[in-house]
Amino acid sequence: MRLFQQAGEILHHLPLAHFNPVLLDAVKGYNRHMLTRDVSAGLTVGMVALPLAMAFGIASGVPPEAGLYTAIIAGFLISLLGGCRVQIGGPAGAFVVIIYGIIAQYGISNLMLATIGSGVILFFMGLFKLGGFIKFIPISIVIGFTNGIAVMIGLQQVKDFFGLSIAKMPADFFSMIRTIIEHFSTFNPWAFGIALTSFLLIFFWPKGYSMNGPQWKRWLAHLPGTVVVLVLSTVFVSLFNIPVETVGSKFGGIPQGLPTFQLPDFDWQSAKQLYGAMLTLAVLGSIESLLCARVADTMTDDRHDPNQELMGQGIANFVVPFFGGIPATGTIARTVTNIKSGAFSPVAGMVHAVTLLVVILVAAPLAASIPLSALASILVFVAWNMGNWREFVRLRRMSLSYKATLLITFFLTVIFDLTVAVEFGLVVACIFFLIRMNNITVVEPATLPFHMPDTVEAWHIRGALFFGSISKLEHVTDPHRLMAADSAKIVILDFSDLVNIDNSAMDQIEVFVRALHRHHHELIIAGAAGHPLRQLERTGIAQALGPNLVPDMEFAMARADLVLEELALEERRTAGAPVEEPAPAAAVEKVETAGADAPAAQDAQAHGTPVLTQEKKPD
């Protein structure tokens, strides 16, 4: 019992996020009007999600019902437990390439394990308040891998769009191209005609939230273009017995019933190899869902809870594989449709899931005649909308770092995979960040009053001193300068405009202090405050400097005069010459406080560092 109490106390002191689904707050004051809006929006989104769920399932290398089960179960749980009022969860285009690659390399059972593992990772990311850290991923990386995934989705659909007789498309880019070229002679004009007509119909179909115009247009606008394409193409293929591949001929149709619980085949040797896949699914899922939630916030003037959203996503991804589902995340297209259709709360997302469930129970047998070319046209349309193609046109106006990061991430996503692309993209972004930070860090000579001798030099430091910019200190701390005949006996470093300093820079300064002392020289640091002052104290340099740590450059001048007098006295003593001690009234004295107008001095005094007043003049 004592062990559990200790564990509870430890957890209590950890900075954990509270599990508080937004649904609990959204239903406060809930009324009939809000329910009507949510039900209407949920029905609309459910019809939009129907063909997309099947298409994403097929494109991912699993049967179409896997996509439907994901939209039903994960979509319901994400709305029930998430942190965004209007977000719709389910299978997403961003996962298609990743899932297809995992299945090709590890198999279906290990995909289930990877999805479960990603759910655990997502939950703990939210629990430990990592939802806010996703915003630190540069937008150039997000655009790069999103466009790369869109290209791969479109390339995967070439087989069904043109009706090519390919048993299974490979997962990598070059093998896809080679396979398509080798089998292009099996081109099916019927499949291509259905796909092209379907794509054009979806492209020009009025949106479900476009309510202007004549009555017939407003009525048609309630029907999603993807559903219209699904119905018309199915009827056309069934009536005229068109020779194209269908859901029934490929997968045997869709089961009419509830998904059954099943345990994955657990193999510890395989599971140990899945950590990369788990992490990829978790990171991609978190990026997609939180980006989607941000879009929803801008459209609804609301603010989502990123940590609760990740916990809800984690639970959904943990549960859905046990019912034959695939990874799920927030989906921008369905979320936007939900908002435009008047959704008020997460109830709309739950209604969308129930709508899909009813369709499976009632109309599953009708899905057998759906042509795969029609589903391919839907995915090509999704890929077209998914990519931010205008960004390539704007690249010529962008900085070199933005261009390099976006293009590297894009090409690596297409040629290799998302994991490699994001890793290299982050490395490139970090390199350019270090270069940029190095460029804004300035170490320049400071102007001293005319009465200061040449034996005193001062350097003004602006920006941040860290491992990427300490090269700027190399000239100041060069040991050859200390041994020169005209070397300065006192070096002043002005930290008044220094905002940050890391341990690498502190180490270089500490070495410099020791080198100065070996040559009987002194270092004075002026204006250190905030983080630089704390670093000086933490590393012991402040204690070593003692009175040479002063609040500003005016105090530094006074301290330099005093140190020069002390050095001169020491030289005369060493030479055996008579020494006359300076008058006490003319000395620069230590005081208890530096006054209300010297905050840096007060800081130094508070931390036990001696400070100086200005020189006292005799009465």
C-alpha cells in the first residue's frame, strides 16, 4: 500500500495534463437547436466519409471495410474523447503511403501492433503535455512531406485509374514507375473513362455548404460529389456489365455486420523492429490532427486542447486495430465540411460515425459493384487537394533555408519514405537555424572613453552565445593575443545585449579567465542579467570574477581604473620601489546596494556578488 501511495505522490507532482474531453464542456447548456445542427452536419459528413473511408482502405493495402471500421470506431472515439469541438477523425490520406509500406515490409499483423504502439505513444505525448511542441516543426517540412505523400497517393492510383492489370503495386517510387511502364499495355479504356468522368464530376460538383442559387442547385448541393460519383458509376457498371474491376471482384464485397474483436498475432522479434513504424505513425498522426485542429480554430473562433486531442487520438488508435481498423487522425477535408454544415459540438462527429455504421448494416451488399476506377478518381482528387502546389511556384521568392528544407523533405518522401524525409528535413532545418543564429550574434569592439589607456579593451556582445556561435569569441580569447607585447591588461565583456549563453560558451569564457590570470591580466564582465547572469553563477564564473562582475559599463570603467592602480602597485612592490597607498577618500568603495536605478547591480548584490559605486570625489 505504501508503494502505491509513493507512486501516487510522484504522479501528483509530475506536470501531467488533465484528462478532460471537450465534449464535457460542449454539452453544457446543450439544447434542441444545437442537436439539430449536429445531426444535420453529422449526416452530411457521414456521406462524405463513406467513399473516402473505402478508398483510403483500399489504397493502404487493406480491404475497404477496414477503412470503414476505422471511420466508425476511431471517428466516434476521437469525437468522444478529443480536445477539438468540431474535428472529424478517421483514415487519412497522409497515412496511405506509410501503411502500405508497413504492410509490404512487416505484414498486416505487425501493422496492428504498430498502430497499437502509436496509440500508446500518442496518449503519453498528450499526458506529458507535448501537444504544444508540434508547432516547432517548420512549416517547410510539413509542406514538403505533405506534397510528397500526395504524389505517392496519386502514383498509387495510376493502376486503377487506367485499369492496368497489376496484381499488387510495389511500395517504393522507382518500382512503381517500372511496374506501371511494364504493364501499361494492359490499359482499360472503360476504367479510364469512368475514372476521368468521375474526377471531373467531383471537381465541378457544388459543395455541400454552397446554398446559393436556384432550388434545384441547393438541393443538389446537399449531396456530396463523391457519393454521386459512387452511385452513378455503380449503377452504370451494373446495368451495362462494364468490364472493369470492382470491390466485389477484388475483395468479395463488404461484410454486412458489426466488426468483430480480434487479437493481433504477437511476435516479440517482429515487435522489436516496429519502433520506427510506431514513432512515424504517432508523429505523423499528431502533426495531422493538430494542424487540422488549428484550421478548425481559425474557422470557428475557438481554441482546441492539443494535449487532450493527442490523448483522444491515442485511445482511438489503441482500440481500432482490435476491430480490424487502421491508423486514424484528424482529417481536414471532413472537418471543414463538418464546420460548413453547421456543426456545434463533438456530437456531430459521433453522428457521422453512427451514419457510417447504419450504411454498413443496411447497404453493404450494394458496394460489391463499386468500380475501383471510381474510387481511384476520388483519391486522385484527394491527392490534388492535399498538396500545396502553389508553394513550389513561390519558392523563387523564399530564402535558401526554406527552399532546401522543403525540397529535400519532398524528394526524400517520394524516393524513400516519410521517416527518412522528416529526419533529414529536421537536420537541414537545424543547420540553417544554427547558421541564422550565428549570423545575428555580434561580437564587436566597444568604444571606451578617451581617458582609458590602451591597456584596456572592451567588447560588446549582442545576440546569443551558444555552441554554434562561439567562433565569434575566437579572436577575443586567442591566446596569442595575451602573449603579445601590446596585449591589454584588462578585457571587458559587455553582456548588456546578450540574451542567452550556453555551457559551451561558458566553458570558453572560463578557460579565457584562467589564461588571463596566468598572465596577470583581468576580465571584467558588465551588464550580465537574466539567463547569462544565472549561467555565470551556475558555472562558478561569477564567484571567480568577484568584484569584476559589474552591473554596467560605467561601473566597468571605474573597476578598470581601480584594477590598473592595483596592478601598478603590485609591479612597484615586485620591483622593490617605495609604494604610496592611495587616499581612502579617492578610492572606489564597495557599497551595500547600487541604487534603485541599477537593477543589474541589485541582482548581483542579491546573489552575493560585490558591486561598485562610482568614484567618490573629495569634499
